[in-house]
Amino acid sequence: MSAERSRERGNPGTLPIADDALIIVPIRNVVLFPGMILPLTIGRQPSIIAAQQAVKTDHPVGILMQHDADIEAPGPDDLSRVGTLANILRYVTLPDSTHVIVCQGLQRFAVREYVAEQPFLVARVERLDEAEASDSETEARVLQLRERALEVLQFLPQVSRELVEAVKSVSQPGPLADLVASIAEIKLAERQRVLETIDVQQRLELVLQCLIKRLEVLRLSRELDERTKASIDQHQREYLLREQMKSIQHELGEGEAGNAAELATLRRAIVEAEMPEEVAAQANKELRRLEHMSDGSAEYSLLRTYLDWLVELPWKEPEADRIEIGEARRILDADHFGLAQVKKRIVEFLAVRKLNPKGHAPILCFVGPPGVGKTSLGQSIARALGRKFVRASLGGCHDEAEIRGHRRTYIGALPGNIIQAIRKAGSRGCVMMLDEVDKLGSGIQGDPSAALLEVLDPEQNNSFRDNYLALPFDLSRMLFITTANVLDNIPGPLRDRMEVIELPGYTHEEKFEIARRYLLARQIVHNGLQEGQLAISDGALAAIIRDYTREAGVRSLERQIAAVCRRAAVSVAEGSVSALEVGAEDLVGILGASKFDNEVALRTSLAGVATGLAWTPVGGDILFIEASQTAGDGKLILTGHLGEVMKESAQAALTLVKTSLGSLGLQPGGLEKSNIHIHVPAGAIPKDGPSAGVAIFIALVSLLSERPVRNDTAMTGEISLRGLVLPVGGIKDKVLAARRAGIRRVLLPARNRRDLDEVPVEARERLEFVFLDQVDEAIAQAMSTSG
């Protein structure tokens, strides 16, 4: 049989090997040291052929560890340079065809070059001899290494006595270092470093360092085991002592008197709570479970907390409302100035509630800019009804469990905000305000707005089921009031369940009365001043409103009044004055220079500038449209952080101007050789919507005709390419913004005439309104030379 066929059958023929060459057997995850006897499992065909060749020719083999154990066919570059020369003492083929060779390490060697790679690796090697070292430093290292090795063996489980004796008996430094490195559980890379270290002293030092690290790990592991065992033993001891204490109490006749009294109190509380039949049955069932449960168990405290929630919730039928319409009007007028339409609707609601106490209460939604009194209106309604008031903020709520609660299976579970607020109020008929309903979020934990659908539906909330209670709770007798700044952010199904009441911004006169009647008195008390220690003139209040605030509500106004009160508090506390009188001329020294100027006359004194009206989530505001013409090729340039709808309005306005050049008395063709630049100042603030169409058109006409726009006139309205002025929203807020800015004339779409009914009477009386059907009418009114 040929040598090739013999190798294929696993029984190779004799291959010639040079005297200075060595058969190489690659191994994985094992380091063989000289003097060690180690069984090695080989499974790759080249390794099997190499081992059989070595056995047949009675040649030693070179054992080299490969760098990456995942490589199936390692080449010369994949193997370590230093290995161990070994004799194969025995070659065994197991019944499962596994090949095992028992090797005895003889000597270190270093590979010089590989002379063959097939059918197995053959290399010329250099045998590495160790130099004997017998100085005192080496002996000291040997002694220290032996002590540390014996200490490590004490930590290892099931260490044979023969191994301990072997460590004690080896006296040569090199063999001792090799022995310790082979038996100690040190990393594979560190073992290979030990094998590659020829210098005996360096090898001793390296093994000693590895051994010290391993010893620290073993010590720490034993300490952790002992600590854990001690903790478990302590818990077992406490459990046994607790059981013994119970037995002793039982023998003395004391039993569990404390628990019995506590359970009796719970039983009485369940009866006194007047729970519905289903709830009472569940509470008694859980109480019976609690009676048979050890008070030391973890479930005991969870079940006790659940029963506490059940007995502390107001299950009783709430008392009837004490509604007096005249008193309700007095309360609303005392707490709020203005807001006539809102007060009228609240009085209507209270009247219906008085005549039909068992009817479904509507879900009121107060919508308006910040600072107009939405929350305080809810408190006034509670006072008028004689009910308790509780508030829950929904701003930033993005977890459904904040409405419905967590299931009792979760650690730290609690009911949702609705049930928690009812427990706090102590009444099932309280007035609950759900603040900032337009700022609900949603995430992976669910959609809170969907959970609110049941809460705010009078047809369903008589059996609201909180996840923690897992029992129906009647919310139908409660009065829910929600607040929002922007109605569009409320999901449609939720908005459909609510009756929206819009709260407009305040006029200058209303702000003045609110400041004089409420804000000033409140801030005097908050800043520790006594009656008569501060007097602010009516002119100063009006100046604060006009020059230092520009808002729909009164929060900024109250902050400015608070600043004046603080200045008075400092003067009184220092003793420099006993009372302070503040006039309009004193405000600059207290509040600084005016924050708002009358920019209308300044900005509209030039051709190409028009004043528009805009709606924002915090109220209305004025908007300046500036247009400029430069040499170019007919481009339209839009700046000022404009949205897509507003850009389209500008394009429509320019097209309308181009088609109307003849009727406007302008030269046609001039726009083809120039660029039109439209800019809306405050460029960092995003702006969008179609409402500025009329203002952009007027600004372009003013620019091209070189006629300035009236500085007392503001306008709003969408335009079409046919020259129609279309209706827009937010008329009430826009008109109030014009009033605050000192505007005297407002141009509105004719189809928005009906929206003026919502504008406060003071604003309607002080403003002149011009209604537009066509843009030609806007030109005639806005470009007039009068005013």
C-alpha cells in the first residue's frame, strides 16, 4: 500500500525527518511545561498523522500553542515561537474515534524555520537550555514561591496530597516555577509567557506575580462566600427566633394580641366605609387572607397597604350641593374681574346642577393663554358648589399607569393620579382640575389620553376601574374641569367629551383693575408689608402695564408689581422710610428702562412695511411685514423663519400684485428685473399660517407705489388669487393684541364680523373695525394719507 493511501486510512507510512528537524503538533488552550506529563486530545487530521509518525519512528514532537483557538488549520504564523519538546508515552484511540496522546515535556525549544507544512508541520528548532542559578536571591524567591503555591493549593477544592508533596519536594528553581505555573489557575497567556521566559530568576518573578494576583482573587472570593453564608444564617436565625417568640406568646396566652387588634380595627373600618357590595366582599376576602398570614412575610405588608387604600377611599354617597346662584355670582365676581361670558356659562352650569342634582355633569375645558385665571376659576366653582377642590397636573404625563395605576404584582405599585387625588380630597363629589391636558405625551408605557377617555365620559365613569384596586369606583358624582393653552394638541376623541370654554386675554383696562384690586394687595402681603407702607399710583400701574409687560394674562404684571413691593420692603426694613409712594416717574429707578416701546410708528413710517396680526399659543401678537426691492432676475426671497403655509401666502400675494399692476397704477414689467425680499422680524421665532396674506399684499403695494401704510392700522386675513379676503381664526386674541400695542384701526375679513361678539366691550369701543371683501378695499383703507 502506498504512503498516501496509508495516511488516508489513519496509519501513515514512515516519512523521512532530518536530524535537526522536529514534528510540530499544534494544540489549543493548553501549555505543556518541561517535566510535566499531560494527556492531549487531538482531532485534526494533520495532528493525528504527525503523532502517528512520531510514534512509529520513535521521534519526539514539538508542542506549540496556537494564538487563536478558533483557527482549524493553523499555519506557521498562527503558532507561538516557543514550545515544549515532548515524548509521546502513549497513543490511545477511544471507542468514539477520539485520539489521545500522553506527552511528557522534556525541554523548551524555539522555532527557527518551518521546512514542511504538508502532510503536517515540520520545523528546524533550537533547543533552549536553562542556566543553573544558586545565589541567595534565587533561593529566597524559591522559598517565597513555594509558600505562595502551597497557600493557593489550600484554596483549591479536592487537591491531592501527591501534588502538595510534589511542590514541597522540587528544589530546582526552573522546574519549580514550571510546576507551579502548570497547577495554578492562571491565565493561558501568562502561562505562555512563563514558558517563553528562559532566564530562571525572571521566570520565578513572573510566576510569583501571577500567583499573588491569583491568591488575592481566591481570598476575596472566600470572604464573599463567608459573608453570604453569614447573611443567610442570620436570616434563618431571625426566622427561628420569631417562630420561637410566637410559640412562647401562645404558651403564655398572649397569642398575637397586637395583630388581632390591628385586624379588628381593619374589620371595623371596612364596615364603616359603607363600601358597595362587590368591594366589601373583596375587602373581607383579603382580610381573611391577612389573618392567616405571618406578619413577617413580604406579602403581608403589600396586602395591608391594599386594604388601607380600600378603607380610606370615600365610598359613601357625597353630600348634596349647596348652590345659591346669587352667592355663586358674588364669589365669581370677587375672585375674577372681567370674563363676563365665562362667568355667564359657569352660572348656567350651576343653575342646571341645582335643578337636576343627579344629572350628568359636563366636562368643562378652560382654554386660554397662560395667566388668565383658568386654575383659579376651578377653585371658585368649588367654592360656589361647597365642594372640596383637588388638582392633578397632566403636563408631561406619558405613562398610562399615571391615570389607571399599576397592578399590585409590581413592586411599589400605587393607584393612579385620579384615585390618589380622590383619597386626598376625602370626597367622591369633589371638583377635580386636570391641568395642562394639552401637554399629555405618549410612549412605550401607553397613551394617557386614551386612559382619560373613560374618566371623562359621564356615561362610563360610574364604574371606573383602577389597575391597583381592580374594583369599580364611581366617578359620576365628581366635577371634572380641564385646562389647556392650545385646543389643537388635545386628541379628537378626548376633545369631543369636553365642553370648551375659551378664556381670552385681558384688555388694558381689565389688567389695570385686576392689578389694583387683586395683585397689588396680594403682593403686599407676600412681601411682608403692612397696610399703608406702600402706595402705587394709578399712573404707575398703567405705566407698568404699558411699558413693562405685553402678555395676554397677568403673570408678568404680577412679577413687576412684586419687584416694586420688594423695593419697598428693603426701604422699610432698612428704616430709611416708614412708607413708600411710587409714581410713574419712579419706575425707571425700580424696574429699569422700559421694556416695550411703541414700535408701530417707527416701523411703518417707511414704504414697504405693514402691520399684521398673529395668533400664538400664549395669546395674540402684532407682526411686522417688511418688503424691499433690489436689482435681480425676478426672485422672491423670504426670511424670518417662515413656515410653508406663510411662504405660500407670500407667493400668492406677489402673484396677485403682478396681475394687478395696471389697476394699481404701476408700471408692468418692472418686477422682472428686480428681486423682492420679504422679511418678518424676530427671525428666531417660527411663524406660519395664512393670516398674514393681506398684510404681505399691502406691504408689497406700499413698496411698489412708494406710499407708506398708516401707522395706526393693523390687518389680518387670507387672500386668494382672485383678490378675495378670506376669514381666519383667533380674531379675539388678535384684536386684543392690537389694543395692547396701541393700534386704533383693525382691518378684518368681512366673514369674521360675527367673531367680534367674543371681543370684550372695552376693546370694541376703543378700536375702529374695517371689514374687507376684496384686497382693493384693503388698499384704500390701509394706504390712506389720513392719520
